[in-house]
Amino acid sequence: MKIRILAVLVSVLPAFAVTPAELSIRKAQEEIAKRPDHYAYYNQLAMAYARRARETSDVQFYAKAGETLKKSFALSADNYEGLKVKTWLLLGRHEFAQAREIAIRLNCRTPDDVTVYGYLADANAQLGNYQEAVDAAQWMLNLRPGDVAGLTRAAYLRELHGDIEGAIDLMERAYDSTPYQELEDRAWLITQIAHLHLVAGELDAAQKFANGALGIFPAYHYALGTFGQIRKAQGRYADAVAILQKHYDAAPHAENLFALAEALQAAGRHAEAQRAFADFERKALAESDQADNANHELVAYYANYANQPGRARQIAERELARRHDAFTLDAFAWSLHAAGEYSRAQEEIAKALSFGLRDPKVLEHARIIREDASEPAAR
């Protein structure tokens, strides 16, 4: 299987005029034109818009999907498939608690719906309810062994629990089962494999897979983001800046601007980095109270660059009130460290690592916190 995947990576596919999501949008629109009173077609169009949002990272497609879904519910109030699409949209907008509530209700109505278990796995993982997420992913694979969606959820949970090799294996199996014409799905899967190799410190392998994703889906924003981080890990900071600039241009979100600013700083382009950090701060603060935010990056900015530990802790506590996943626990621990609360920081980072996480940034935070907590002055 690995040989087959790598064989795909070495061939750069031609750019395509129409993406899978765009084809789905056209098809649904054609069906609606024929049967404007059929609610199922509006569900299909809404889901196609959601897929287009993932392809492009353009949140306006989520808004279009939401408006389309209203038409579905106007024709059939709270229809089951429409509620499934609504749950997917909530996950895309990071409304994890609300998505979980609806998914639980849907699961009660239809206990053998594999897709709903996927939504439960997603929401619970992001909220930090890891055992519930594991249970949901296991149900997916029990009901439909080899299911691509189940394999990807299980892979993510393996990553969170430190089993990087197992996560790669599951992602490769998911890729091998994905239809050839599903270009964005395949590019997303290969990008995840690249990310996993990056986490494992296997930079050459990570680079091959990131290049492969861009070969399948040119200028794919997820692949650009991962490739930029790979170049940074390789110490090729000028290349990292160029790639992360393309990433930000394609997906102009606050967290992507932060990644660019860090690369500029590492490349020694300090004046440009300061401007990017300032723009990031304004953009991140404007959305800090929203569910889809860059609060983790904002904590890192205040702790690492702006020397404002109080603000770092304030933002971390705000996010911690929403969810208790490992990365939010890490952000909180890092804010405590910035404020000199080393013992408390050590307690919190231990919680973040208790699941087995091997993320390099979290492990580096843990090392620094441990060392500073052990200094005599810190006692």
C-alpha cells in the first residue's frame, strides 16, 4: 500500500477546471431547478457548499450553506438529513458543543447512522471528551469496517494518544479506499499523512507527502500550511515565508497570519514580522469571542512575543471555558508559565500530556516548564 501511495506522489496531476464540490453544487442546483419543492435537494446543495468551504477555506460558503439549509427546513421542519448537514456546518464553524447536542439527538433517532457517530467523534475530540470520541469512532468501524470516515477519525484519535505510526497506517488505509476522482479528499488525506510525519520528525517523508497533496490539488491551502511548517522545521526559513505567504493569501485567517509572522521572525525579517504580528493581533482579537477563533495563537503571541502574560492568561481562560482538549490545556499551561506560575503550569501541562500527545510544540512547552519549575528561584 505504501508503494502505491508513493507512486501517486511522484506524478504531478494536471490542474483541474472544476472541483468535486463545484460539480456537486451544479448538480444540486440543477435538481432544485427541476423540483424547487423537494427539501432533499437543498440539503445536498448545502452540503456541497460546505465541501467547497473546505476546498477553498472561504467561510462565505458556510454562510451560503446555512441560507440554503433554511429553505430545506422551511419545506420540512427539522428533517433528519437537514439536521445532519446543520451539525456538519456547526463543526466547520467550531460550534462544537452545539454540534454535539444535535448529534446526540440524531444518534437517539437513528442509532446505526455511521455519519452521526463521526460527528460525535469530531465534537467530543475537540471538546476534550476523548473517551466519548474513541467510543464513537469505534462504533463507526464496528458498523462499517474499513469505512474511510471511521478510519480518519480513528487516526486522529491515535495521534492525540501518541500512536503516530498507527495514525499513519489508518490514514494510508483511508487513502487507499478513497475514489480516484475525489481529488480534494485524497489531497486532504495525504496532507494529514504529511502532518503526521512532521510530528514524528520525519521531515523527508513529510515533504514528499506535502508535495504529493499539491500535485493532486494545486495550491491546496491545507497542504501549503503543512508544507510551510515542514520548511520551517528544516530551517529553510526563506522558503517557509514564501509558502506561508501563499497559504495566507489562499486562506486569510488569523491563525495563518500568525504562522507567517513566526516564519518572518525566524527568517530575520523582523520589521515585516512585527507588522504581521500587529495585524494578527487586531484580527485575532476581533474574533476572540467567536467559536471559530485564533485564541491558541493569541496566547502564544502574548506569551512569546508581546511579553503580556496577563493577556495570555485571560485569552487562555476564555478558551478553556469552552473546551478542555489537549491543545487548549497546553495554551493555558503556557500562559501560566509566562506569568511565572511554574508549579501550576506544570500541573496543567501534565493534563495536556496525559492522553499521550506527542506534538513537538507541546512537548517543548513541557520541557521548558519542567526545567523552570525545577530552578531554585521557581520554588
